[in-house]
Amino acid sequence: MRFQDAARDARAVVYAGIQADPLVARLAALLAAATPAERWMARAAMNGERTDAEIWRRMFPALFGEGPAAELRDHSERLLAASLEVANRGEQARSSYRGAVVEELTAQLLARRGGVVKRERRVLFDGVPAEIHPYDVTVESQTRPEVYDCKWGARGINADVLNQLDDARAHAADEEIEITVALVVFDARRSAEIRVDRSSAPRDGTRLVALENIDELGVTHP
């Protein structure tokens, strides 16, 4: 088993430009340090349905009202401002930015544990045709490698995603390698579970990480 950089096709080049936008890393860092309530607020704001900051302040008084400490209010304000920058990118660009933010957040949380964390990598096995699509985030350990596919919402979960993750697990097992395969969804766990349960693709060996437990990426080994 070995890792390889993804092919630099036109789509990858365009998406790499989005991934390199300082907004993505800045917003992911704010999310990594956020409370659960802040993350829900940011997710709602990035959907782009309401781009007036004052509306969000009224909807989340626990974050922006008189009660929270000044430090929390300041962090919430910076997170809201960055989230609205994504919301204002326009429908097509907004979707790509949100995906890039979830991937960057996943990478930043995984990096807290140390190890070699990389992006857009394929996993190759001897005698097995390479997957066309790379994994969003990888932890390239000699003892127990990890591969992650990241989704903004539960709607992004489909049979192709689940099959690709399970294929990596199965092929690694054939080479007597224990690999962690996981799906990270920046959405409610219940929504993700319902979507997964509706698929006939194998998923018993795939870990599901949702918005409620995303901090576990950085503090425990799967």
C-alpha cells in the first residue's frame, strides 16, 4: 500500500486555488476553536440564505447578546464575518468553498495528534486499479494509516463515497494493513446516519464523524 498525489487535471487546478485562499484556512481555524453552538451558527450562515450579520446576531443571542463573555463574543463575531464571506461568494463558488473549509478543518484537527497529514491523495495497492478520485485528507502513518472523505452535508453521502472508503479498508486488509477509513460530515449526525442507512453500500467498517463529535478527530486515535 502506498500514497500518491492526485492527478492535476483542470478541476483539481481550479479547486486548488480555492483551497489556497486564505479565507479557507482562517475560517477552518476559527471553527477548530469554536463551541458547538458557534459551529451550528457558522453552518447556517454559510448556506447563504441570509447575509445580514445583524439577523444572525438576533438568532443566536447566546453568542452575541449581553450574557457571553467578551472573548466569546469576539470569536463569534470573527467566525460570523468569515462565514458570511463564504456565503457572499455566490451559489456555485460557495459550494466549493464550504467543501474546502470542511476538508481544512478536518486536516487541522487531525494535525493536533501529530503525524503526516496530507490532502488530495490517492491510495494505491499492488494489483488493484487506482481510484480516479483522491481522498480529501490522509494521515500517512506506517503503523495505522487513515483516509478521510469530507462532506459539507448529509446529501453529499452516496454509494460511490461509501464504496471507495470500504474498498480502501478491504484492500489494506488483503495486505495485512489496518487502516482507518472515515466519513466526515459537517452536518447533524442523525441526518448523516439516515443518509448512510438508505444506501446499500458497505459501511460497517467506515467511521462516521459528524458535527457533534468532530473534535474527536484531534484528541483520540480512531
